[in-house]
Amino acid sequence: MTEMNRRYSQKPYQDNQYRRVIRYFYARPACTVLKHRQAITCMKFAPYIPTALLKPFIRQYVVAENDNANEYKVLPAPGLVIGFQYKGQLSRIDNNQASKLATAGITGISDTFKIFRNSANTGTVLVYFTETGFTRFATHLAHEIFGLSVSLDHIFDRQDVQEVEEKLSHATGDGQRIKIVETFLLSRLKDIQTDQLIVEAVNLIYASKGAIRISAICEKLYISQSPLEKRFRKIVGTTPKKFASIVRFNTVLDQLVQAKSLTDICFEHNFFDQAHFIKDFKQFTGETPEHFKRFL
């Protein structure tokens, strides 16, 4: 058996970093099912590791399936996501109005939550890019799809996207589905150098858990703020300041799960006061920290 076949036939891995993704996207009623406050049942969320060549650019693949129709909330995360819907229908909810999404689409980074609705019997292959990975596959600038969910044929050739969808419709298992998507991505991987200054800026933001000032990043990397922001937006998909706030928010979520007090969290993450913390938290989740925490 080849190395590629071994990867696609193995069981999905469980990475601690993504247990929260599974929990918040599909298991916790406070964060996922808003309208009826019910737990999502019959849910499959199976992560898979990319091949070594793609690991610097793709964090993971996920095969997600749901037998039941549900409405759920997706919280901000620091990377773009592609979705190939091989069965069922997905819609985005804005102002209580549902808009059907393309069966192959991409969602940009956002600084607020999104609400989606899936039909019964849905299945999707998700591709989670690393913070700087998207631009290694596409000519579009990452910030052009900030806050948006758009059809994938806006980014790649329509015929190529349709070919992937056709193959996925005939696939009989997760291994085949991941291989089809990965083959598509490998064919679009560009032989270019990633902007190492932006990689270092991302690392500095993570090292500070999102608390670093942009002026401090500029000082450490010997660059002024305007060119840093321009380069950062092109590659990451948002400004360094917004990206840092998303990283800080996700760190706060982890600490809420650990049952830390709101006062401690507010102090540790350099919020001006608890009112500022609550305001930021509501922007990201639509709920106060206290209300959100009760459902964890």
C-alpha cells in the first residue's frame, strides 16, 4: 500500500486544537443551534491530515455529515475555508433571510459570527487553510472575500470545480473524497515563496495570544504600519489588528471551557474593563460571556 493510500484509509485523527472546533460548530446548543436550542444529533465530523507537501498551507480536511436539518452558528476563526457539498443543501442566514449557497464555495475570515442552515442528509468536505496558505493556490487576494461566502468558481475555473463535484458525487467513502479534493489542490499549488515577514507577524500575534500591539509588531519586524497592513491583508485576509482580535477571542473561548472566571480572563487578555470585554465577545458570538458560558 502506498503512503497516499495509507493516509486515506486510516481512521480520522483527533487533534486537541480542533476538539473545540467540533464542540462549538456541532455539539453545543449555545453556539450551534440558535433557533430551537436543540442538540445536533447524527453528526459526523471527521478530520484528516493533509499530505506533507500541503501541510504548510492546509491545516486539515474535515468530512462532515448530518442526518438532520439544523440551524447553527459558526464563530470566527483565523483562516479561510473551502467547502464541497456532495449531498444536501446549505444556506446562510442573514437578517432572518436564507440564501442558498453554492455546492462548492469558500468562506473568508470574519470578525463576527455567521449563521448557517443545512438540509437533512448533508455531506461536506471542508478544507481549512493555514493563516497564510490560501494565496499559494489562488490569484485572488485573501482580503477580497473577507466576511463573504462565495461560489468557488469565482476563485477557480468553473469547469475544474464542476469536475471535482462530479467526482465527489460518485465517491463511496471518505478516503476517496479526500483524495479527489487533495488532487485538485495539488494541481493548483503555485511555486512561489510565502512572504516570511507576514509569517513572522502571524507568529508574533499567536505568541502574544492576540494581545500584541501592531506598533510592537512593526518595531520587531522593522517595517512601518501601512506596508505591513497592506501585505498582511493580501495574504491573511484581514488586517493585523482584526486578526489579533480573532486570535484573542479564540484564546478566550479556550479559557471559558477551562471554567476560568470572566474577571481573570478580562485581566489576562488586557481588556480595558469588563464592559469592553463583553462588547467584543458579543460581536464575535452574538451573546454575552455569561450566557454563552452556561451552555459549555
